[in-house]
Amino acid sequence: MKSLLLVVLWISMLPALHPVEISSSKVSILEYCDMLSPEDGFVPLHRSHLNLGLHHQEIWLHCQIKNSRDHALTYALHLSSPLLEHISLIEENQSVEMGMLVDSPISRETLSYYFPLHLVANSTKEYYLRVQTIYTPLDFSVFLEEMDFFLHQDKKTQLINMFLLGIIVALMLYAFILSFYIGDRSYLFYALYLLAVLYQQVTYLGLMQLYMPSWLSMMDAKITIIKISFLIVTSALFAMSFLETKTSKRLHRIYLLMIFFSLIEAIFLDPRAEFSLYSMILTGAIFILYNLVAGIIVYRNGKKEARLFIVGFTLVFFSYLLMIIDALGIASVMLHFRNLLILTTAIEALVLSLAFADRYLILQKAKATVDQLRLEEAKNREKIIHSEVIKKTKALNHALQEKELLMKEIHHRVKNNLQIILSMIRLQNDTIHDPHLKEVMFQLEMRINAIAKSYMNLITKNSLRWVDMDRYLSSLLEDLAALYDSDHLIEIDKRIVIWLPFKKAVYIGLIVNELVSNAFKHAFQGEGKITIELYQEGKEIILILKDNGKGFSENYDAPSLGLILIETLVIGQLRGSLERQSEQGTIYIIRFSE
């Protein structure tokens, strides 16, 4: 009411206006209007656009509109900005109100706020327009436009804006899906950043005011600082994750400081105070400039995937810069390019989506390079290892050959020593006249000979561990036959198909020596036959020695030294069993594990 009374007081002081002549489908009428000044009353404005920035004040405009045609006209008086909070049109004591903070009963169908004007033929009308903002910049133009043409152009603008927003929505959903699918936080922060841009742009373009309930639009106008803070924080989180700023502590700390400062502003700044809005805009300006500089620094430090990040945020940087210039009232660049930011954001979203792919390609290339280096390193290592293996193998073969030579030399010396002992025993035996003692010495000689034969077998064969029992026992039996059976009356039949370790071979040699000697001496009185079998059955070695002589002696309860030696070797050394039978001769069956 105060404002209306003030206008009435100034009516008497109004100069003669130059009326706006309707001569085309669209006319800018602001330059034909008078604006109320507290000092001078209504004075000619002479501007096609009014931009007072963030100054919280009330603007009164006065204009005359003339219809010189012979028929009535219906035009739309619309304001270019959808961010105006209170708008009143006064015509012949009638007032119509609308705006972001006005719960108007009139349903909206356009992005811009407009008033339908019905002008009769050959008439002139006066209008008063009152505009006021608290939370948003006061920046607008006023147009008089033919109704159908205006509605058509507005629908076209809505479709363009919807298409651009649809691109961002699609890329946002794609980023959300990828963030959960591959677990990369960069995609999640990027999706949140696009969400913040979408939220800011649906208000800036007028879509929030057009399609959402009036109470939501009114609430949205009061949280401008929170929306800007949300935009800064999500953009910073995305930049920190994508650029991997943790590798550069200074850049990372500045980002964290900006996030912290933005959150403090969102909590404590009053959106109704001009200082608060200026502070938030200054923070946003510093941030978008720093975001661009950080991308350049990271790129120069060798992170190639930052190149498309720089391209994308350069586009948005200039769009935000133009918006800030408009908000500060310095210029009105965005008047004819209101959807410039959403257009550059859509392009930026596409570029940054390519940046993710570019980062993947760079990582793949780096991985391929690393894999190639690893492969070459593995090949080099393999060559080195192969060379070392050959060298070590040669050394081991050489050492093994030396060991075998040494072992052969040792066995040869042992065999020679045994031969010397045998010679000494034979010489000593020649001086003995006692038959019993002479027999004892002879038995000792044969036992030592059995051991010497085993060493002879090792020396003449390549193997120093295994003994060919057929060769070994054949040589031993030939010596026994030569000593005891000079007339060749005793037949020796053998079936020996096994190799034994040296130690067990010596034991078997001693056992065979004792048993065959006993057979030659005690079993026969003429012709006879001795059968020897040595073979393996499963994991068991079996030695069978039998003759067709006269059988056991009667003095079995007082066994000889030879039989005691046999039992000691079989049970104590071979861990085997000894079985003796006397049916049509004598049979010894010896079993032991391999």
C-alpha cells in the first residue's frame, strides 16, 4: 500500500510520455518507460535492459502502450528473467502479481513471467510495473510480443533446454552406474557434480518455477547460497579424485580449504544479505579459476588425462564468468544467451566423459608399456637364470665327476688294501700247520675276498651306488668253485635278475659265500647241484639257496661261526627273515625289504 500511495503522489508530476507504438510482433518497451526515482520522480529510463545486480530494492516503471490499428490486439508483456521474485502489473487500479516468491493463482505455461494485455482498437493505455528481488540479481528486459508468437518461441526454448538437460541427465545416470560397476569414486563425484549443475540450471532457466509447485519454487529461491556451495563442493571432490591431487599436497590442501570455506558459508551466511551473496559469488569465481589452474598444473606434471579436464572446464569457466558479471551488474551478456551455461555444461559433460575414456586408454597404454617392460625383464632374468643354471650345472657336473673319480679312487684303494690283507693272510696261512687254524684262516680269506669282489664290481662299472648282483655273485661263485670243486663235480645253477645298493650287496655276498662254502664242504660226497635265486617280488627281496646234498648236520644245535654270521647279517643288518629246510637237501630262504 505504501508503494501504491507513493505512485499516486507522483502521478501529478508525470511528464508526457512517448507511447510505445505496436508495430511488429515483438517490441522492447523498457527504453520507452519512465523509472521512479526518489529524488526526481519518474524519469525517462532510456535503456533496453536493466541490471542492478544484487542490490535489494524496489523498481517502479511507468509506460504507455498505443494500439493504432483498427482491430483489437492481444499481446504478452513479459520479462526476460525467470528469477524475479516479486512482479506487479497495475492497470486502471487493477493489480496482478507473480514471481518466484508469489503464490499466484494464475497457472504458468512459459519460462518467462508474462501478463496478457488486451488492447482495443485505436487506444492508448498506461501501465505501472513494480519489480523487487531479495535473493537473486535484479537483471531483466521487458518485451511486448504478439501472444501466439511469444508462446511458440517459449515452447521452442523449453524444448532446447529440455534436450540439453536430457543430455546431462543421461550422462549423470551413466556416471552413477559406472561408479557402482567399476568402483571408481571419480564417476560418483562427477555424477554428483552434474546433479548440482542440473539443480542450479532448472532454476536459472525457469523450469523449476514452471513445472514445480509454487511452495517448492519459493523455498528454492531462499537457498541460493546452499546451491552454490553444493556446486563448489561436488566439483571440488570430482576434480580431486580425477586429477589425483593427493600426489600434490599443496593442490590437495587448497581444494580441502575451499570445500571447508564453502560449507561454512552455506551454514552461516544469510541469503537475504547482499554481503552474503557477494561473498558466495567471489568464492565461486575463485574456485572456477583455481579449478582450471589446478588442471593445467597437473597436466604439466605429467598426468596426460588432465587435458580433456582442462578443455571441459575452460568452456564452463567462461560461462560462469559471464553469469558472475551479470550477477554483479557489470554487464548483461547473458540476456540473449540464457541457456549458454547449460549448453557449455552439456558439452563439458561430453568432453569429461571422453576424459574418462581417455584416462582408461592412457592407463591401458601405460599398462601395456609396463607389461612389455616386465616381459623384457622376465626374458632377461630367464637368460641370466639359464646362464647361471648352465654355469652351475657345469660346476656340479664337474664336482660330481671329481666325486666319482674320488670315490672310484677310494674303492680302488680299499680293494687294493683288501688284496694286500688277503696276500698277508695267505702268506700267514702257508706257515700254519694246525689244520683247524688253517681252516679258520682260509674261511677268513674267503670272506674278505667276498667283500673285495664287491669293490671290484664298483670300480669296473659306472655306478658307484648300485651293484649288478648277477655279475658280482657269478665272479664270487667262480672263485668258490675253483677252490672247492677242482674236478667240476658240482653244478651251480643261478637265476639272479636284480641290482642292489652297495651295502646290501656286500651282505648278500658274505651270506652266499658262507652258504655255498658250507655246501661245497659238507653237502656232497660226489656229484651234486647248487641252485641260487635272487629276485624281487613287490617290495620284498628274496634269496633262495638250495642243494641236493645230504641235508643238515646233526650238530645243528651248536651252530658254526659261519651260520652265526649269516643270522647276524640277515636279521641284524638286512632286517629280514631266515628260513631253513632240509628235505632232499638243504634250502635257505632269506627275505628282506628293498
